Amino acid sequence: MNSSKFAVAGATGRLGRHVVDVLTERGHHVVPMSRATGVDVITGAGLAEALTGAGVIIDVASWHASDEKAATEFFRTATRNLHEAGDRAGAGRLVAVSIIGADKATAGFVASQQVHEEAALSGPLPARLLRAAQFHEFVGQLLDWRQGDVAYVPNLPTQLVAARTVAEALVDLATAEEAPAGPIPEIAGPRKEIMAEAARLLGARRNIEVVGLDNAKVPDAELAASGAFLPGPHARLAGPTFREWLDAQP
């Protein structure tokens, strides 16, 4: 296996660009794969060429919306294509990112990760998974989804983590000689936060009013309120906190 050459699916996305940066900084040969680079993980266009000589495939491609059915179909198709093309190209393994609490989810985007994980683990290539908490960057997305001048954000617990921190953990997992024993590894931020409170910090900088909702109509709200999507005791916790990350933004 040529372990020094890494193919990154979703290379131009929120997480993928950090994965490419971390791999490059660590001296690895990186092949960025996205539609912008002529590779489509759904149609398979350009996939065989991009994977030629790659030892490890890192899958951080993601669906752009929260619809569970569409997201499930995306992950099922993309993961199957990466496995099959990677197997033909002689890749050594597939490493994919999922979401903390995916195994407990019953609806929404997080539930689509169950199919994603199953597809990753059942393909021809050996696979490794990393479950991550919601990214710091997700808070800005919540504000972008608002209608009007006020953003309504759930008062739900989370353990927000920087995408760069997730990328570092993912590259550590991808480059480790041996697959980790025990439960699926997790990466999360250093402390529990309330999503609406984090949104207020960002909203203050954007002049957006944020109203926290105690009974938000979001998928699995009761599960989230009970802490089902918080990291387990085996999780790796790493900074920066949301405020520290926000203060460092240009």
C-alpha cells in the first residue's frame, strides 16, 4: 500500500479543505477530489483516475441539505462508489467521518449517518470511522438559515468542535499503523455548550438577534436534550472552545 498518497473526497468542503491542509503540512501527497477538481463521487466521473496509486481514501464528502432521504441516498451511493473504485485501484483502506450520536438518531440528517457508517464498514476495503461533534462553523450556518432579522436557535446541548481539530484527528486515524480497538473513536470540543448561546456570540458580531427555543421542532429534539449527541467517555476532547475559535476569526 502506498500510504503516502491520500485521496480526499469532498476536498473543497468545510472539513475537506482542512484535511487537505493537514495532510499537506505533514508531507503527504494529496489528491483532492470534488466536482471542482473533476471528480464526482455520485456519477463516478474522474474517480478511477483520481484514485490511481492512492493508498488511503479519506471520505469527508457530504450532502448539502438536511433532508434525511436525500442525504441517505447520497451517502449510500458515494460510499459504494469510493469502495468499488478504490478496490479496483488497489487502495489499502477507507477512512470516513460520521457524527456523534448517529447510532441513536431516529430522524433527520444525523440518522442518515447510520447508512453511511454501514456502507463504509461493509465495503471491500478495510474501513475506519471517526464520529465528530457539530463543527463551530455550523453555528454560522444556523444564522444563515434564518428568515428575517431574527434567528431562532434550539437551546440544546452540544460540544462544538473546530473543523480543523476534526481534520487533525481524522488524519491521525488515517495514518495510524493499526486500527483503533474498542468503540468507534469520537472527537469533540473541550466543553459542553448550548447551541443558542454560541449562536448569540456570533449573532452579536453580525448584528443578528438570536432567540433560544426550549421546544424546538428539530429531529430528535428530546434525544438531543437528554445528551444523546454529546461525546462518550472515550472521546478525544480538544480545543479551541467556540469563543476562542470565534475570537481568532479574521
